[in-house]
Amino acid sequence: MTKSVSYQDDLIEFLKKPEAAAAYIEAILEEKNAEAELLPLAISNVVEARGGIIQLSNAAKLYCEKLQNLLSKTGGDEVYLLVALLDALGFQLQIGVKSDSSIFEGEGAIAFAEHLPTV
């Protein structure tokens, strides 16, 4: 009997490549009439591929927690509205890999994240 491999495991392994993770998020943002769970799930998958929340910098953890909280309430409506507005204006949102490999390092990012509104 052939042993099956979990799709989730394959997805997480694929998303370990920064370029793949960027393309994955970009594809999710391009989704028309996306289900409310799609964007939060995609972000969760990318975070897991990056080693999980424990591996993130303090600022990235704070951003992630605040964003997940917001998305759990809105389903990402604000994000998809921004994408739609940009599209109507003739622009597109692109996700790319930063040239350095840090994940929101630095105290300035932490200070900014701490002042984001809570929903």
C-alpha cells in the first residue's frame, strides 16, 4: 500500500523558499471573492514555513498577532479593498523578497507595531 504524504506538509516545505512564499501570498491577494479564511490561513502557513511564531523577531510576532486578530474579525476585507482600489487605479500590489533576510529586525519596527490600533 502506498503511503500518502500530507498536502499541508508539502505546502509548508514549498513555502520555505522565500520566492515561493511571496508568490503564494501574492496569489492569495489576487483572489477574487476570496473566502474570509483564505488570507489568515495563507499568512499562518507562511509563518509556519518560516519556523513558526517562536522563530520570528519580537516585532514580527507583534505584527503577526495584531494582523491575525484583525483578520479574524474582518476576513481581510480591508486588504482586499486596497487591492481592488489599486487595480481600479491601474496598479497592482506585488509581494517580493527583501534583499536582507531579517524578519522585521530592529527596535523601530517594534515601536511602530506597539502603536498599531487593536481591534
